[in-house]
Amino acid sequence: MLSNIEEKDTNVLNNQEQYIGKDNRIQLGFIRSNIEDKYTIESTGKKVVGTQALSCLINPRVNDYVAFIDTGERAFIISILERGDLKEALHMKSEAPIEISAPAIKLFGEETIDIAGGNAHLAGINLAVTAEALQVTADTGEARINSLTHMGKSLKIVLTDILLRAAASLRVIDGSDYQKAKQINISADGYLSLKGDLASIVAKKDVKVDAERVHIG
């Protein structure tokens, strides 16, 4: 006894000749099994084993209603016409690299967009990243920027080691600037100047001033 799905599929196969007529180049059928990228396709009164055509980007699944070409020696699935369960993601897989070229390309994901790869490269003349929350995680990072402007209410950076090497550096803080560390060492090859309307140096043990000449006042 046929199930409701198999009975429906049989009715579709029996009535498909009115769509394809006597042109046997393109045929319609249901995929019944898949073993090592070989698909068993059930068509009108026959079963053939075929492979996915290069132009068919979506990978077929069992029970898909597909269009295929049967040359007598080989069969190719050229299109997936209908799939009963669309809850799972459509899977596209290619053994060869895929390149998409167009004047403009847009990707939209209402919920999420995930991009992953062994080596990823993103390049553009003008690149803008906009996000309410942005998180970047990397074992190692290297940035080479000629000019960088950051405008925000807060910037938090947590690093084990940081090396900053610049020809010139300018820091302008409109409010208060607090610096806390276990040890601080400030060294200048030339001139070192500390200025302020009110300056205070406080130490629990010793304050040492060492120079050939010391001027106070």
C-alpha cells in the first residue's frame, strides 16, 4: 500500500507528460536515494541514477521533485523544482571555487549572517562597518592605518601586551585622565617636562630626585 506522499508523487509522475510532451531531453522525477553524490531518480515507469549538474547550485535531497536530463548513458539533475520541507537551510556546495561579479552585491539576513573561512580577506576603497555592538576576537592582530579617527562615548581595550610606535603622538583629554599600573617607567632620550597648575608627588616610602644639578623654585 502506497503512503499518501508516494501516492501523490505517483500522480504527479503520471501527469507530467502533458508538460514535457514528446521532448525527452528534459524529464521530471523524484529523488529516492543518495549514495556518494549519486542520486536515484524515479520518473515515469523507470528509475535512473544521476549526478548533480554543475549549474544546479542547490544540493538535491531525498524526495525532492527535480528536472533532469537523461542522455541514455548519463543523467544530470539540472534543477530542483519543489521541496516539501523548507525549514532546513538550502545547502550549496562546490568542489571548485565560486566567483560572483556584479556592479553591486547586497546580502541581507533578517536574523543572522555568518561568514567563515580558513583565510578571509575583505578589501574595498571605502569600507564602513556599522553595528550597535561590535566584538572582535583574535589570537594575533596587526593593523596598519595611515589615519584613524575614533569617536565614541567609551573605548575599552584589554590586551596582554601592547606596542605603540609612532613618529609623533598627541593626546588631548577634555576631562580627567587616570592611569593605574603595578609599575610605571617613563624615559625620554631628550627633554622631559611635567607641567601643571598644581602638581603633587606622593610616595609611601621614598621620593628620590637625582641629577648633577637640582633646581627648586
